[in-house]
Amino acid sequence: MVRENEKVRRNTILQGFTKLIIGICGIAIFPSAILCALSPHIDPSEFVWAAFFGLGFWLIFFANIIILIILLLLKARRTLVIPILTLLISIPGFLNSYSFGENNESDAQLKLMTYNVCVFRDYKDDSKSVSDVKKSLINFIKEQDPDVICLQESGKWPKNTAQSFLKAIGYKYYSYNVNNGNSYFSKYKIEDVSVFKDESINRFADIKKININKDRSFYLVNCHFNSFGISKQEIEYINDANNIVKEAETHGKSVIYKLKSGFERRTKSTGLLLNNLPDDDLPLIICGDFNDTPLSYTYNQMSSTGLQDAFITNSHGIGKTYCGPLPLLRIDYFWYNDMIDVVDYKRIKKTTSDHYPLIMTFNLKEKSVEETE
């Protein structure tokens, strides 16, 4: 009997200690969730630290869920209030990051692909040559058969190389920007409109008009916003817990500086992009590698204009687009205005690059009588 009482007492002490530790973890996550929720609304140039927490949304969200489950199992009713509040605070971020959308059942007229090809390097197999990766991409394009293709990080395209690739995929028109590595390949005529440029952030995007015929056309912007520029060695540093202290002066400061600089440059790029879009009411699609998550100031700037995120409206799940070592990052997008009717959105799990290709099928809406008068 004495031994049983002693065992009960020990279990009670252990349970109480566990509740205390998990409760402290929940309290520690609470301010992180607040900063995460605020990150889309705070300009990184004014307070960059909120942006850091926005980058780690899913880590914070899942950690809180685990804490909530453990506290429920331990029947720690008094301590539950913190993870529940954290969960409520996380709801807006969750709705930006997780899609419950559905595909339309109508037929699509057009298919568009965006793909960061990582300068035609195989992310998982360094032994593959640029030529091998291009052949793989050519076969992929033929299989998917998009009407228009937007590539980022495609490098420089000498005229003969571009024409050779164009012939291999069976398309008629191409355009590329030698300053940013953005390329267009199209079955329809491509008309140059303008280039978005700033000396401090380079030419990150350009706008084209895709002319389907004399009566139907749409604007298309192919973007590649500044990346963080974090090296493979620095990513390994971040992922290795042993390096929290070791070499912190060398890699830690470098990573923080690059993250800060990346957030600020993309904020500037987004403002420049949105302030220089065409004024007329043609259908508009903005696609590419934005290098920012749905819990970012960049994303909030885009959505606040009325542009819609095709993943949220026409897909489901988390939909990560970056397949490198940093987990669950959705940083590639299709944005569209109300003159576009999206039918389908797909992420293809092709892992040659460190990004997944995205494909959107859509229709161009007809102008109403009131709009034309």
C-alpha cells in the first residue's frame, strides 16, 4: 500500500512537472504567434523581426498544435487557455497558407506554366549536365503542353540557343530578359510593354501582352523577386542544432543580414510593380517566384489590391512550391485580376529544380455591356 501511494505521488509530481514545462513552451510560442500574425501588416523596413516570424508560420502553428494535444491529454485545463488563444490568433495566417479551394468544372481555353528552373541545374543530382536538364524540361513541356511558359533563373539565352529550344518544344514566339533570367515561350504573339527596374533591386520583372487574336489578349508579368541569397553551407548551418553556438559569428550574422535585406528588397519590388501596372481593364496575370510566403508583407501588398491567389481559389492543402531543405515554403504564385476566370491550378512534383512547376488553366472573361459603354 505504501509503495502504491509512493508510485501515485511520483506520477503526480511527474505529471505536474510535465504540465509546467509544456505550459512554459506554450507561453513562449504565444508572442511568436502574435508577431507571425502581424508580419503581413508590418513593413520590414520599419520592423524586420516580424517578417522573420512570418517565415516560420508552419513551424509555430504545428508546435502549438502539439502543445495543445499534450495539455488535453494531461487534462491541464488551466493551462489550455494559452495554446487556444495562440490557435485563434493563427487562423488568419492559416487561411492565407492553407487552401480549401476547388477546381471549376468548365472547360479552359488557355494553360499557363511558371517554373523557376534554377539555371538548368539538377537540384538532387549534380552529375547531370545543363543539356540533360534542358532535355528533361523539353519532354515535360511537351507532356503538359501549356500555351505560354514563364521561366525564372533560365540564364542568358543567345539567339541561336533560344531558337533551338523554341523549335524543340514546338512553339512560335519567345522573349527573354538578359538582366534577370526571365524567359517567355508562347504559342501566341508576345508584345513587349514595359520593364520594372530599379538600380538597387535590378530588373526583377517585365510585362508582356499575349495576343491570342486581334480581339483577345491579356497582360502577363513574369517575376523573380530577390531571393535571400543564402548559401548551401548557411542552410546546413541553420538546420544543424550543434551550430547554435559554433561559428555563430561567421554564419549567423550573415544569414540574418541576408534575410533582412531580402525582405526589404522584395517590399520595394512589390511597391514598384503594383504602382506601374497598366491602367486599362484587360485581363492580367502576375506569376513567378516571389521568394516570400503567404505570411509576408509582400503577399499582403498583392492581395490588398484585389488580385487573387490562384492556389487559394483553386487548390487545396499547404501547396509548398520550394522543394529545398527549408520546409513547407510556398513562394511561387499565380496572381490574377477579375477579368480572369481560373479553372484549375496544379503543382507538378517534378524535382529537377529546387522549385516545383505550377500550371494554371483559365479563361478570359468577356467585358459586360456596361463596361464597354
